[in-house]
Amino acid sequence: MTGRLAIDGIYTGYDRADVLEGVTLTVEPGRITCLLGSNGSGKTTLIRSILGLTPPRAGRITFDGRDITGLATHKVIAAGIACIPEGRKVFPKFTVDENLRAGAYQEPSEDVTRARIAEIYDIFPRLGERRAQLAGTMSGGEQAMVSIGRGLMRAPKLLLIDEPSLGLSPLLVKENFNIIRKINERGITVFLVEQNVHQTLAIAHDGYVLSKGRVVASGPSQELAARQEVREAYFG
């Protein structure tokens, strides 16, 4: 099994100010690892560091043993990391089917593309029923499914999911998190970046808490749920 992400002592910032200060964490293969943190904690900067959008000034990022620190974004994606961005960001004037195909734009085989689309419709039957519908006319929950499905079209080793609960009703949040669990059960490693503490820790195996650019707590999700550092990171 592959999909191991290791971040070792990275410092990342903008201009002269560091946002991340010595962040170290590991996403183990086949597991759901979460990164919890409130607004301004540095979660977005960490995602940008992994994807090569804002390369670290110091430290190292490896994926399956390969150094990807500062690698161009398309090369990070080609290595097997797919990112589901915050706010879903579907192509609103594309149909569901066209959105999914956009996720497989580098796949030369039409047979492989069709097989992956069929698998996505197996995971998300609702999308299969609406494959010809424009994504921009769908509900927030349905757009979230399209976004996740598009990310899965590359058959990634690691799925990096940014704030999947953002803007969704509690019912849809629960549904989305159940979907993430099912995806992980298919063997895909998941790195889940979230603010929703309870829902996230309920499905994650391991977790880290980021506060003011530093990891302030880490461990199995059940232990994190009861720790003082978690409460302090969220409630001051």
C-alpha cells in the first residue's frame, strides 16, 4: 500500500513572515489523518506547501519516499496526490460527466476513463442519475460529490481534502464524511484538513492540531478528542 506523506520541519511564509514554523507530521498509508485548526492557524499554507504553490523555505516534504519539496504543482499531482479544494469549485457550465472527465484529462485511455466514471457513479449514485446536468445548477452537497469524484478520477494514492464541511448543512456534512470514510475503505489514503472537530475525529484514525503555525497536539483521534490542547487551539 502506498500514499505515505511525510512533512519534516517545514517553515513556510509570505514576504519575510513565517506562517508555518517547524511543522512535522506524517500521513500513513491506508489511513485517514486529519489536520485540525481554526482560521489563521496555517492550514491553507500547509496545503499550498504540499502542492508546491508556496514552497517551504526550510524543511522537507516526501511522498512515498520521493522528495517533492517545492516541486511544480502538476508534478505533485502526477506523483499521486489529488486535492479537493475548499468550496468545491466545480466547473459550473460543465455537466457532471464533463466535470469528471476533466479530472482524467491526462489519462490517454478512454476505456480507463469510462471505468473510473462508472466507479464514481457507483460511489455516488445520485451523480449517475444526473450525469447530464450542469454542475452549477446542483445543490451544495451534490457539487461536493462532483468535486470529490473529479479528484478520484486520477486514481490517486492520497486524497487531500480541504474543509469538506464548508457551507453545507449538518445533514450534508454527515453524508459527506460518510462518503470520505467509504473512499478510505477502498484503500485510498486520506489527509483531511478541517475545522469541524467532532465530525472529523469521528472518522479519522490519527490527527494533528495546528495553532499559530505550530503543531500543538497529535495522536490517535480518540485521544485527541479529550486533550486540553485541542480545546485551547479552538477556544483560546
